[in-house]
Amino acid sequence: MRHRVIEGVALLSTVLIIAAGTTPAGAASACKGLEKAKCEAKSECIWIDQYTRKDGKKVSAYCKSAGKKKASSTK
């Protein structure tokens, strides 16, 4: 019985360590997987249309994060 408790604690510890290693920067984008209309409705997302790479591979259309805007500097 004691052996099972130790295994359970070890498993829980492993899960918590993995979860703690997941940072907001590594988290999935709020834009990922959205359909075109929903993507375009969010200001933080941009829709990328389907395109063909130089090597001939077709890339399906997708929604991605627009990224952070850099502060403009005045001179």
C-alpha cells in the first residue's frame, strides 16, 4: 500500500513539474486554430492566406498572432 502512495506522489510531482514549466510565452496563441472570420474580428490576430513555398509545398491558410507593436521613437 505504501508503495502505491509513493508512486502516486511521484506521478503527481511529475505532472506539476511539467505544468510549472509551461510559461505564457510557450502557451498556445489565442489566434491559433481560428476560422478566417473570427481571426479577422480579433485585433491581435492576422489571417495568412494559403501560399506556395519556393520548394513547391503548399501551406494552408491560418490565423496567427499579430505580435507586439514596437513603440515608435521620436527624434
